[in-house]
Amino acid sequence: MDAPVTGGDTGAKAGTLSILVGGEKEDYEACMPLFEAMGTNINYQGKAGCGQHCKLANQIMIAGTLSGSKQTEKDFPSMYSVWFLPITKNLSRKDTEISEHRH
């Protein structure tokens, strides 16, 4: 049986982890009280190893999102001849038009 989790230390402390369980269905059901003590989103993924496969897919999606945002941060300045730091400083100033619409 495998049962990787997502939710980080915050989820662990709060007992709100997502638990991705692989193994025999009977074992999953027998361990449910233990899983419920640690998490709120508990899902049976299939045979042993399927929990790990689901966790791997989760990590790939997170990595893709993060690398996409980093790639944008890297490529955008060269594509448009601007730098992110000055842009963010400008957008965060209270006297800009964007700030006026936020308040």
C-alpha cells in the first residue's frame, strides 16, 4: 500500500492533507480512520503504486506551472525590452492609474 500526501506542513498540522492511496481496496477501507486523522481529501487511486503515480502527476503539474511562470519572467523582458522589477515597482506605486483603480 502507498499513500503519498499533498498539502505541506500546513495541511499536516491542520489535518487537512490530501491523501492519494494505492493498494488493495480492503486495506484502504481498513486504514480509513488513520487517513481521516491526517486528511480531508482521501482518494483511492487503484492498485499498489497508483497513489505514487498520482502524486507524480501532481508534482509534474506544479513544476510545469512554476517553470512556466519563471520562463515568462525570463523571456518577457527580452521580448519586449522591459524588466520585471521596474514594472512591479511602477504597478505598486500609489500614484499610478492602476493603483487608483485598486483603492
